Amino acid sequence: MESTNLEPSAPEPEPTVPNPEPPSAAPEPVAAPPAAPAPGSLANAGEAEAARAAARGAALRQLGLRDPLPLTVVREYKGKQQKDANGEFTREAQQFSALGYTVTSQSWAQGQWGCGAWLVALFCILLVGLGLLILAYMLIVKPAGTLTVTYTLKG
């Protein structure tokens, strides 16, 4: 009768591969990665020009203008009071300034009811009697005024 060995056999050693390169005394210098551009700066002049063109195009679209720029632009800003219209004017004036425009003139006209509105109120007084309420409303509530601004292109 043959005896069987139940003990596990030792693993066979893995063959070693000789290293073809001799070890060097000094480690190889590692090239430093290229320096990243500073935040907010562009890598080259082409990118800077493209960024300026994109910003200019966005400003033109926002203001409703097209190239070539007109020499004079007239804008109207509505508001119950002049300070209401000045808020919108100030925001837009900065955008126009960036495109090379200056404010040439500005004028404020207080809102007023037209002749047609007064005639309708008078007609309602004569026929319906409701015209007194309409007339009182027209005397108390004024329509929005208009700030008219003229921008002129510099140069």
C-alpha cells in the first residue's frame, strides 16, 4: 500500500530576472512641470485679443448695438421720479463708457397725461358720471417721466 503525503508542499521560488541597467549613483533629475499662468492672466496675446473681442461682443448685444458703432446713440429711461431713471442710466452708462462713448447731454421730462386722456375723462363726466373718478385719478397719479440721454462716440 502506498502512502499519500497530506502535507502541503513548499511553493516553488519565482525566477528572478536580472536588471539590464546598472544602478546609478545619482537619481535622474525630474523635469519640473511648466509653470501655470498667474490667475487672471492669459497665456498669449491671441487669447487676450479673443477675450477682449468676446467681452466687446457681449456688451454690444446687451446694449442692442452692432458693428460698426454709430457715432451718436440716444436712449430714454422711464421712471416715476428722476432718481428711478438714474439707476438704470448709471448701469448702462458704464457699459457705453467701456465701448468708448461719453454722455453728451441728458434731460428729464416729468410725466404728464396727453390730450386724449383728458378728453376721455371729460366725455365720461358728461355721459356716465364716472368721469369724476377718472379725473381725480388723473390729477393725483402722474405717469412716468422720461430721462433722455445722448451718447457720443469718442475719437
